[in-house]
Amino acid sequence: MPNALTKEKSPYLLQHAENPVDWMPWGEVAFAKARAEGKPIFLSIGYSTCHWCHVMAHESFEDAGIAALLNESFIAIKVDREERPDVDKVYMAYVQALTGHGGWPLSAWLTPELKPFYGGTYFPPQDRPGRAGFPSLLRAIAKGWREERDKLVAEGERVLATLRAGAESSGSGVERSEAAGLADGAGAAFEKGFQYFHEAFDPAHGGFGGAPKFPRASNLSFLFRCAAQQGAESELGKAVRDMAGHTLRSMAQGGIHDHVGGGFHRYAVDEGWFVPHFEKMLYDQAQIAVNFLEMKQASGDERYAWLARDIFDYVAEQLTSPQGGFYSAEDADSAPPEAARSDKGEGISEKKSRHAEGAFYVWTHAEIAVALGEDAAFFCAHFGVKENGNVASHLDPQGEFAGKNILAPVRALAKSAQAAGLTTEQASEKLRGALGRLRAVRAARPRPLLDDKVITAWNGLMISALAKGAQVLGGEKEEREKYLKAAVRAAEFVERELFDAERGVLFRCWREGRGANEGFAEDYAFFIQGLLDLHEASFEIRWLQWAERLQRKMDELFWDGAHGGYFNSAAGDASILLRLKEDYDGAEPAPSSVAALNLLRLGVVLDEGVAGSDGTGAARPQGKVAFRVRGLRCIEVFLARWSATPQAMPQMLCALELACGPSRHVVLAGNPQAEDFRALVAVLHDGLGPRRTLLAADGGEGQAWLAARASWLDGIGPIKGRAAAYVCEEFTCLAPVTGTEELRLLL
């Protein structure tokens, strides 16, 4: 019997619509039912491509006996964390405080007033030594609610008070007098942060620390800023190249990289990047692509450029909607080819129970032999394919990879070529052809479920990546235009489908129409960053204009007027017990970290004449505060966090670098579409250097709009009909140059 989730749009919620559990979506209808029946709430939070969410669903939520326990004693609520990150963050904070760790599926028990009193993550369906199974836990909590409800309610009150106290102290800021030495604090934080990553670096496999290995992109972003500060050829710059290059090459060679279809999986369970959790997330593709592009800039090595292209090709083929927006993810699980032939007529839950992790991506030795024929031996030797499978049992606790192979090169191409009596070029061509044939075979398999939600925040990250791709890879006009076109289509999709122009607000997600939830702080921060990057890649003034408007709205909705920094959610939702400020740059950076950098970038261009832009913080008569002032305050409020544990906020340190360095611009005068203009632009992206704001003096609408806000741009123009570059620091410009070599000497 379908439950109340059948009317939802979220793929994750729809996966549970046929469960025997009487699931309800998050909302007042469910809360009122809990109050009326005097029952506690069981809250389950996950997302559509979460492997362990599927495991718990199959083991427990599809089980009629367990469902009966839930239905009898609890009001069961399902939440897609990607639709409601605000709900997820509140109860994840609770579970982490209670257990010392977090993750998904997130399981929490709440009073009818939404106050948590117990929680965890995945629970097995049977009791295990030292750990109660999910049914036993349900019985115990139901008994406690019947017999000792006052104690559980009191525990909920106590927990909420503790969380509220923590929220008030986190990001509550420092007095401005204490933050006067921001530059000194920045130097110490950069040194401490670099030292942390240097010591945590895994010299054998790349990355930082041991298993599991996550591609936390902001770690490398910070290290690249360290290299830019010191110079790519400095001792520190070379150390960064070694660490970042080894990490990215190891990721690219490991099983975390989809060698057949492109793109990267979520993370690896082992320290060698070999056995992944196979889901593919849009936010990972975007941020990893930027890492590869920055490594290309730092090293000049074309291998990193091709790996960025690999990601862009995958996103274009599998994660791009016909309307131009980018889909969220592909699942880790899918039906094995043999199971897919017999699942016709089954419901979503039944089909999911037949799925296995990585089924779309792994190979038997026999499958490769049939697909590749006489080339199979060469291919198997290079990729470590074995007749009995190449995944060790300790890396396969559920036995899903028995007899299967994950593709990951086990030796250098040159050695494979030598062993086969081939030149390196011949071996490369043979491997390329073999991968193409495997791709055709794989295309006939059942694909993993596509989560076709379009999330504003993640689209912002992908727009940033494509904009940078156009800058770094855009030596050829056709390639530059391809990436710019994809970024522009996504931005226009958000403008058309996820933006209320009358109110000036963004919405969170789109699937078969706009979702009900308005955007959260991350949606604004990541999308504004995307617009700023798109402006600097295209020089279309409309993107900067929209970024300014959205930043004003973000400040209105999320800024903490008492202490500074950005709350994750807007005020006014009674179902959100706490407005939290994130202070950790994880798989996605914290909204305040990205917003701080956005504010500083906007301030460089738009703060002239704003009272307080000198650092006093005074407001203009119309109530506006200089972007730079707010950006500095956003950094200062987290000073205790990033100074004590800089590795927790590497993205915030990237903003700190811009805050403490001199204001740098390059103004390019001329027609942005002309070849002489583009030649100058290309020089600016040749290497990894200090951050510079790029502006176009196009002699038209764009320059007029900019000059109205930054009057010093008014008289800048081409030189004798040729595009010219004006390199400026602290609003003092050197003599303009028109040649690429002249410009290179000034950088």
C-alpha cells in the first residue's frame, strides 16, 4: 500500500513511497499527527544515491514486521537532505554530539515538538554483540516513551539547550579590536594549515590521512593559494605541486575514477583510492575539475587538463538536462545485468532490493575477454584484472564484488607498452580503443538511478568549474565557447526556473517544476560565486549585476546582525529549532567561507563611495554596508575556529588570503570577442598566481555600468585601436600594454 510520499517529487522520497512504513514528508501535517496521537517521531534522513541508505531501506523499511513496529509506536518522517539541508544540519549536529560521528542514513527520535532525544545513523536489522538491532531499539524507545516519557522529554529539552548554547558560541565573533591583527593571524593560520596538510599527507597514495579517502577539494584549493603566495617555483610551491600532483594522479589512476565513462565517484573505502563508493555527485565533479585546472596552471602538465575535460565530458553526457540545468547525482547501486532481465513489473522498492553497489561499473574477467578478444590480455595486465576478481575480501564486507574487477591501472603505461612490445603511443591507442569497446558494452547494462533534481547550489559550483575551464582550457575558440555555453545555459536555467525576479529570491531545487523550498545560504553563496566566475570568463555584465543583487538578498535573509557570519537557513520556519552557522569546509564548503570571498570580490569593484569601505563599518544613508567590510566581518567571526584549527576551514583561508593581500585588478580594454582581447586574457590564466579581479572596459553598456560604481574605470580604453591590459594594484595602474609578452612581464 503506497504511503504519503507518493505525491513528492524527490527521487529519494519516491524510493520509499512503496515501503510498508507509513512515511510522511516533513511538515506540519506530520507534526500535528504526532501531537494529536501523543507519539514520538522517527526521523530518517538520507539521499537518493546513498548506498547505506539503500541497505537500511532494504533490511528494515521494506520489512513488514519492522514497519509494523514503526507504524504502531511512531510517526515516521522521511527527509531528503538535498531538499532540506537545514533540517539535516540540525539533527546531524545532535547525532554527532551524541555519538561522536555522523553520516547517512541519519536516524533520530524526536518529541512531537521536534526536540531530539535519541539518534544514530545506520542500524542493522538484528542484534549484534554489544549493539542492539533496529527492532530492539524501536521496542526499547517505545517502552521508554510509554513509561518514562517525562525523562525523554527532559532529555530533549536538555539536548536542545546544549545545541543552542553551542550554536550561539560558534561563530559568535570577536570584538573588532581583537581582530585588528587579522593579517598577523592569517600568516599564522596559513603556516599552521600548511604544516597540518604536509604532516597528514600520504606519500604512498596521495591524499591526507588514511582510509577512507575523500576528495575534499578545499584542501587542495588552500594549498594552491599557499603556492600562489610563495611562488610556484619556491620551496613551498614545489612541495604543494608534489602533494597536489601526487594526490590528483593517484585519484585519476584509482578505482575512484571511472576510466570507462569519465567522472569521479564519491570516495574510496581504502587508502589507495581503489574501492569506491560508486555514487557520482555533481558537487564532486565541479570541485575536482577545478583542482585539476589549478594543477594544470601550477605545473603546465597537460595531463591535468585532459582529466578536467574527462569530468566535463561526463557531466555533459550524463548530468545535463535538456533545459541546461545540471542534475544532482547518479546512484552507487544498480541492477546486475542478469537481474535486470527479470525485474519487469516490479515496484521501485522491489527493484532496489535486487540492486548491488557498483554493478554498472565492475567487470568479470570473462566479460572483458568477450568484449576485447585478442586485446584482453594486454588490457587485463594493465588494469590488474584477475579471473577471480581483484577486490580483497576485507574491502568487500557485503561480498558484492566477489569475482568482479574494479578497473584501475596497476602499472605505468610505458611498462605495459614495453611488456607488450609496443611504443607508448601504440599502447595508449590500444587502451583507448579497448575502453571505448567496454563503454559500448556497459551502455547496454541498466544504468544507476539518476537523481534528476537540479539544485541551485551545486549548479553554481558547476558553473564556476566550467567558467574556469573556459579560461584555462580555452586556447581554442571552439573549446572555450563550448564550456561557456554550458555555463551560460545553466545560469539561464536557474534564472528562468529557480529565481523569483519580483521578490529577488532563489529557490532550492527543480524537478518537474520548481520545488517548494526557497534557497538556503549555500544556494546563494555557491551560485553568486558561479556568477562572478562566469562574468570574469565571459565579461558579460549581466552576471555581475545579478551577483550584486543576489548578494544583497543573501545579506538580508541570512546575515547574523548581532555577531556576523551567515546562518544556514532564513528566519521564520517554526520547524527549524536552531539557525546554525556552519564552520567546517567539508565535501561542500561552508556558506560563510564562500560568501566571504564573494563579498571581497564584489567589494573590489563596487565599494567605491560606500561609507565604511575604508574599514570603519559605517553604513550609507540607504543602509548599505560596503561589501569588503561585511566580507572582513564574515572572516573575523570565525577567527577562533580558523586560527585554532585552520584545517577545518581551508576555504575560509582562501578568503583570508584575498582579505590580507593588496587589491589587484587587470582591466582589459577592447572588444571581449576580438582575438587580440582573448590573447591577453589567455596570458592571465597561463599560470597560478595571486588573485586578480578581471574587468572589461568594453566601451559600451558594461563599462558604463562599472564606471558608475568605480569612477576610475571611466577613462580606460584601447590603445591605438588595439586591446590593452591595465595591470593595477591598490587602484594604481601601470602603463597599459597591448602585447602578450609585455603583459606576461607585468604579472
